[in-house]
Amino acid sequence: MGRRAHRPDATSRRQVEAMAAYGLPELNIAEIVGIDPKTLRKHYRHELDNGQVKATAKVAESLFRKATGEGPQSVTAAIFWLKTKGGWRETPQSHQVAHYDLSHFTDEELEQILYSTRGAITVSGQRRIAAQP
């Protein structure tokens, strides 16, 4: 004798939609409902798809309220929102280190080079001389 045909009801539809919203895999949802994953997809396609969308919308609403509100979380939420939804990004910092072969210099020559460059600072590719101590 074969298995009885699955008949979704309002309770099982809400349950499947909630589990999909929480991010449970279809295999686990099917196990909890007591059906095969294929049967789950056949009878609950709408709930599986919409559960995730509704959850994302609810989280987005909460994030939006925080981003447009007041308080310590508002700045972080606003930055996150603008980076993910507004196309904002932080420009990467470029750090370049020049490599010089100093092996052919004597100790005295190296000391002279260090002394003459003491206080020299490079900012945005331009050499600036700071006050000598």
C-alpha cells in the first residue's frame, strides 16, 4: 500500500514559510513536515520563495529604521546601508615601500644617508622636511 497523498493546510503553509524565512534548508523543512523534499517543493513552492523574501524585507525595514534614526547604531546602520544599497565604498589605501639595495654602501655612508634623511617625510608622493631635533 502506498503513502497517503500530502494535503497542505494553512498551519503547515505558515510553518513552512516561517522555516524558509529563518533560512532552514529545504531538506530540514521537509523532514520536520514529514514529507519528501520533492513533495515539499511541489506543494510549498510559494511559501519557500516568499518566506525568504518576507524575512529579508523585514530585516531591511529594521535596518532602514535604524539607519534613519537616532542613537549609536544609526551611524553603523547608515554606513552599511549605503555600502550595500547605495553603491558607496571605501577607497583602498595604497602603501608602497621602495626597495633599495644598500649592500654596496659602507657603514659610514649608510650613517650619512640616515643622518641626511632624518626628519624627511613623504606625503602623497611629495617629500617634506620636518624640523630637525
